[in-house]
Amino acid sequence: MSAEGNLPPAPAKSNRGGAAVAVIIAAFVVAVAGFAGGFYLGARRAVTVEPSPAGDAVAFVLEGRCAAGRCQSLWIGPDTKRAKMVQSLSGPGEQAGEIAWTPDGGRVAFIINGYQLRMFDARAGTGLGAVAIIDPDGFPSSRIARGVTFSTNGAAITYDDCPRNHSGCKPGVLAIKAQ
């Protein structure tokens, strides 16, 4: 009798250990990619922060990544932790550049795209309207407003009307409808 014929067949090798390691590695790679993508798309930062004249409030522009690219939102509140969003800008086509407060701290204005003034009631966060400081001559406009400052009574603003990419500013003034 042959010894080979009496032995039971060898058990099949199990590859479960290798498959489990492959699944763990794949899950790790997916988790890292998801975290990185979420961090990249969800990362937000304040790009412009301006305290009120009395220092009892703050207005700021929060910027983050969105499907359209770089998106911004306008915020007003007693501090950055308790502020509320007053407006979301529509993607890269709208960008806030400056923030100006009335001397009494009752109104705050954001300068959008260098030429449009958007005003808000600082306490209620409600919109008070928008006005073009400089008539845009295209997108982007070749001229922008810089150094926007409210008059003492908040009824007018002064600003510098400047070429976008070089020197040569001239002074400007604009009456603002009181709310």
C-alpha cells in the first residue's frame, strides 16, 4: 500500500488575511482622500476684518473654496464667534475688498469688486441697499474705489478713485441716503 494514497488531501490555503489587509489599506486611502478634499473645500478664513469705531462690534469677510472657486460671505456681529452672515457673494465674480463703518457704528459698508458699496444695519444685520461708487467700465473695472470713509454724520463717503493697476488716484465724494 502506498503512503500517498492514504493521506487526506491538503486543505486549501485561505487568503482571507491578505484580503483583510487590502480592505484596510483601501479604507485608509479613501478616508485620507475624503479628509483632504473636505479640508480643501471646507477651509475658510477671514480675509478682511474691521472693528467698529467703538470696538464693540466687528465686520469681516470670510472666504472659502466652493464649486465655483473662491467664494466669500459678509459677516457682522459683536465678535467673530457670535457674528451672523448678512450676505453670501456669488462666487469669484463678486469679491469684497474693503469695509467701512459709519462713525456712530450703526451702519457698515462692504466695497464689492472695487466699485460697489453695499450697506447694512450693523445691529440688525439687514441690508440697506447698494450703490455704485464708480461706474464700472467692464469686468473687472479699470478704476476702483480705495480708502472709503464715511463723513461724521454718515450722510456721505469720501474715497480715492484709482486706476486698478497703477498710481494716479483722484479724490471722490458721494452722498449716501440716510436710513
